[in-house]
Amino acid sequence: MGHYPMKISSPSPRRDFLKRLAAGGTMSAAGAVPTLAALSSVAEAAAPNNNQTTEVAADYKAIVCVYLYGGQDHGNQLVPYLDNAVSGTTEYDRYAACRRPAGSPQSESGNDLGYTRATLAGNNGARIITSTDTAGLSAGFTTNVYGRQFALHPSYNEIAFLYKQANSKLAVIANVGPMIAPVNRDGWYRIQNSAGDSPLLPANLYSHDDQQKAWMSGQANTLNPEEGAGGKIASAVVGSNGTARVPIAVSVAGINTFMLTNDAAAQPYQVGTGYIGRVDATNGTPSVATCNTDGGYINANPSKNYCLAGGPIALYNGYSWQALLHSTMLSRCAPAAPSANIYARQWTEIMDLSVRTEAAVAEALIKNPLNEDTVNLFAEYRPSSNPTAAAINVVDTPDAGYNELAAQLRMAATLIRASAGLGATSATPLKRQIFFVALGGFDTHGPEFWSDLPVQNKKIDRAIDAFWQSMGKIKVQGSATATGQDQVTLFTMSDFGRSLSSNGGGSDHGWGGHHVVLGGAVKGGKIYGANHNVAAADIPNDAQFPAQKSRYMSVDATAGAVPRSGVPPLWNEPSEGNTGPGGKTAGLNHSLDRGELLVTLSSDAYLATIARWFGVTTAQLPGIFPTLNTAHPGFTSLASGVGFMNI
């Protein structure tokens, strides 16, 4: 992947410099004369401006992909709490029984993977949600939960708060995952009883690597996709940015499939998380302003603008020990002769583009300094809108209080703040940006289910809320009321959901899961997903499985409302005493034998709805998501996609 750039964030210590240099830049695009020397004058042209108001363009839009590596346990993300608005806990009882060994008491530990209703109702029921839409089915998608109530994960205080706000901008997307074609439960078991892989199922389903690629590429039928969905979306809209000084796509979480593209104009760029500092015009070279991250300087200069450094690599910023490295790099980046080896020419082109991009980013980060409120949101979490949430320190050292997702989103927020200064000229601000951030720790097969998962979910909760609040502090050009929140859409993805039943220590790989989407154009306060119901006429009468009509494919009395808690249909074996129609499945038709969710809404439809808002046309969708119309026939003709965005 030589076309994918690599930038490692690091403070300025000498011992880290060679590591950063080794990963310096690998962008494959043609460049002109190397401009490495620009790095020594960038800051001079970018002296701090305390009066500057940070704004984004009136037609600016950004999408932020939050990827959760390992497979988020969907079973505790969205838990059935009450069967209707008045009473009934049948669905919760199924959930609780399925998450622990038969006959054992609830303990919220060990191989009992479920939360008690008392825990779920904690914080005065702040995390109990329902859907505000009771309109029923629309184009195959529904937000009608028929009065059922759900509890969000006990770590999701801020996410729940955002969901429940008036005019909410946060929605839950349920039963979603890579999908090639509709597969009901009967079809699933027929496929499992057949020889070989089925073209109806994602390639290597349950494989971490392959399902990451399926989610990120929009090609669940391809094991090794050459391009990612984000990269193809970037290619579709990159013309909006004209001859911008920075790439349209930025990863703050390393190399990933999502941003891969063969389009040289849409090549992605990597930055690190950066470090908070204050603008300093006296670092050895008075005419050059830099971002000084020294704690003593920060504390001694409270009136100086905050800034973020360490994302792009500063090869020269006034420190004398870097002068030799600067001059050496300058000589080595001289344009290669036409007769030179193709690899030498490409290297100089890559380094040139990388250096010019770094210069532009470094300039923009100082010209658009962070304000005190934004720094506080990410550096020390102080919830300003939700009085019930506890505080958490988010510091820049990897200790117990470190929130790496918050650090990544801080860099994304900083680059969004700087977007107006990253266009080709001051009169042509950026119109589109795509960001990729990520958090790991979700492969919870064992004790980490209880030791790590609540912590990781708390990081998600607080990082997303800090990002959202920071967007509210950005103005929009030409508007007295709009903020950055109106111009941004953030969404989560993960490898897959997991099994509802315990493996004796944690949960195993699954298929469908639940995700959140947040943005100014999101129709929030609702739960979206595809209808998983079947009609009586659709239920086969299979001689091989005579009980199949009552066990696997019973019609759901609530007309297929999503989401559902998976209940293993194979637990209906007579040997377990469950001989009545449906048994423990109670007629549900959307879960597999260990409680894995049978996907009913494709991840492609989820992403395509966001892409449409971002500016991708319906004509471009099939090229980005080649199996979209096999998963949801006629989807590209739907004006509103899944329906959770104002497009």
C-alpha cells in the first residue's frame, strides 16, 4: 500500500525523530519542485491572530467514521427493557436467560454477560429509550418499536442524553451489517446444510479481517477489495475542493481499508493525534511562531493561543538540532532526473507532496488556534450539558485516564476548524472532508468482556460527546445561528455483532450489530432498521425439519419491528423441555443458533444514506456499493435512503 501516507504523531524528543522520519510520507501523486524549505517559514506566515473567528464554509460537509475494532458486543449496547409502554418484560427475560448459563443467578460477572434491569434503570432511567416514530413501515425500513423500551449500555450516559434531547440529532441503527442479499432464518439453515460457500452470504463471515474489509469497502462479496467505501466516496466528491492544499480524506488511526482509493486526486493522508501546546514566537527564531508543547511554557503563558502540534511532522521549527536534518532532507528531496530509476522519481514526488501537505496543515493549525472551551472538552472532560455525567480526565499520556479515541477526534475537530484555511486560496475554503478514527478492544471472548468492555464503551461515549460539543463552537460562514454541528455526520462501524449466549467467559463472533449516527442532518431520537418479518406464505414446509414452521420462521406479531434481542432457535430442542410452538424463540425469526443477529439492514445501505447527504449522486452509488441493490432491491431509487438523514 505504497500509495497510502504514513504520519506518526510524536512530541519533539530527538529519540522519536528517526521513527517519525522512517514513516514520513508515502503518498503517490505527482508533485512539483520539493518545498521542504517552506516548513521553516510556514509559522512565520502564520503568526497567531487572536481576533480570528473560526468558521467553516456555508456548504462545507464532513463525515467522521468511528471504527470499533474487534466486534462490538451488540447484546449489551441496546437491551430490551420493557415490552410496551406500560408493562411486560418477556423480551428482557429472554435476553437475561440467554446471556447466562441455564439455572445460574444473575451476577454481571464471569460467564453471565447480561445486565440486570436495576443496573439498566440506574441514573434515574436516563438510558432508557424508545423511538419517537410510530408511523410504521416505510420503504421496507421501520422505526416503529410498538411501545417497546430499550436500555442503552450503562456506559452510554452522553449518547443517551443526546438521543433523548428535543430535536435530537443522534439515532440508533439496528440489526445492521455486511449483506449481499436478503437471507431469512430458513435460508440461513439451508445454506449451512449445503456444501461450499454461499454467494448469498458475506465472504468469510465471522472472520475479523474479512468483515472489517466488508464493512469498510462496501464489497461484502470480495475478500481483497482494492478500494474502500470512504475512498470511493472521496473520489466521487473530491472535485468540490478544487485544488486544495490537503487531501480530502484524513486518517487519524493509521492505514485502513475504508480510505483506499485508486484515484490519485483522492489519496488519503495520515496524521497523528497531536499534542496540546500554546503558540510561541520565541522558540530560538523570533520570526517563526511554533506550537510549544512544553508544560512549563503552557502554564506560564495562559494568554497565548492554544494550538495542536505533533500531527504533521515538523522537520524544522527553530530548534538548532534539527537544522542538519532539515538541510539533509532538502538535498535528498531535489527533483530526480528524468533518467532516474522510477522508484527514485516516485519517492521524490511522494516526499514533495507529503512535505507540501505538512506545510499547509502546520500553517492552518496555528492560524486556527483552539479555544479554551474546546481544549477543555478533550483535555479534561467537563460535561456542560448533562449534569448527571461524571467527569473523566483525558490526558496525553497512555495511562489509566487516557482516551485515545478522544485524542483522535480532537485532531479531527482541529482540522475541521482549520478547513477554511486549507483550500487552494483564502477565498476557496474546503467544501468536503472525510475522517477515520478508531478504537480497539472489542474482541471480548473472555474476562475482558467485563474488565475492558465497559471502559471502552465509556471512551466512546465521552469522546463522541466531546467532539459534538466542540463542533457546536465552530461558526458557519454567512450564518448567525448555524454551527459546525450542522455540517458534520459522525457514525460508528465494527467488524460484527457477537453471540448473545456466553462461551463460558465472554461472547463470540456474530453477524449483525447496532450502531449510532450523529449529525446536524440526522433525524434523531429514533431507532432505524429493516423489517425482519415474514408472511405466513413465506414459511416453507420442509420435510427434513417438520417443526421448522413453528421453530424457525413464525410470524412476529409486532410486524417485524426492530431491534430484537437474539434468542438461539436451537434452544428449542425437546431435550431441554421446550416443546411448545417456538419455545424460547417465541416466534422470532431474526436470530441464529447462538443469538447472533441475522442481518436485515445492509451496512451498504447505512453508508449509502450518509454518502447521499455528503453529495454522492444516486447514479454513483452502484459503483461504490456494487451489491446494494441485491441486498435491498430498488434502494437507489429511494430519495431518503434508509430515512435517518435529511438528504
